[in-house]
Amino acid sequence: MENLEAARKLTDIAENLKALTGMMALIDISNSQVKNFFINATLSTVIDSLRNQTEAISSLRDELVVLDGEEE
């Protein structure tokens, strides 16, 4: 059951990172007005989201190490 929970967390992290990178790619090809809006209105939120995903990855990594040790 713990393996399934870890897999779900990993899937959630991957989906969140995919959405964030997709949004960043769209901004990259947008015009200057959209880029300015992105920088002024949403950049801090995106950075916080990336930071949260990094923390989630670290936490999940620790869980996977524990699960790997249990299987031996």
C-alpha cells in the first residue's frame, strides 16, 4: 500500500511540474505584454510552486529509500 501511495505522490509531482513547465513555455513564446504580466503577477507563485515540488521530491525520495530498505 505504501508503494501505491508513493507512486501517486510521484505522479502528482510529475503532473504539477509538467503544468508549470508548459506554462513557462507558453510565456516564453508570448508577446512582451504577456511576459510583463507573467513577471509582475505570477512569477512569485510559480517560483513557490517549483519550490514546493522540490520539497515534495525530497520528501518522496526519503520515503522511497525507506521502502527500498524494507524490501531487502
